Amino acid sequence: MTHTQHLYTSLPFVNRTDKIAALTFNIHFVYKYSMQQTNEIRTSLKREYDLYSNAMAFYKNTLKAFEQKHQLSTQTFLKKFESGQLGDEADYFDWYAFAKLLAKWRKAQSAIRSAIQ
């Protein structure tokens, strides 16, 4: 078992985003690996970065659709929804979920960007 595999099996990950964040945290240790492995890790991270970009574009488009439908910005919606000023429409829960997912994906993508620069 490699050092990275051991690290992954010893951490209590909640989801894939956390794994990516942990991988970017551990990228500082790649000096222990050969140049070939370092390039493979960098290529994998770049691929993940692109996947995150595509997912985030989908989330942004979905949020825009909600904003147009309900005539509210996502920021205003979140404040009202979290304070209980809005009802329990299914749309509101979907909108909330997409907004929170986008925020998580932005954070993870930022970590990946830092690791591949």
C-alpha cells in the first residue's frame, strides 16, 4: 500500500470533495515520488479541475434559472430561506442545494488550482 493510499484509508472522508482537498493538501509530499508519478498526479489534478469547471458551469446555469423564475438573486434567496422567510416549495430546497454545492465545488477547485500552479 502506498503512502497516499494509507493516508486515504486512515482519514474519515465524507465525500469526493474532501478527498480532493486532502489530495491537494498532500501534494507537498510528492517530492518523495519519482518525476513520472509527480507528472501523473499533476495530470490527474488538471483533469479533476476541468471536471469541476464543467460541474460548476452546470450549477451556475441552474442557479440563473432559479433566479429568473423567482425574481431573486441567489444571495438574497439564501438569506431569506435560511431565516425562514420563504415557504417549503420543492424549488427552494433544490435552489438551496445547488447554491451550497456550487460553494463547495468552488472551494475544492481552488485547492486543486493551488496544487497545480
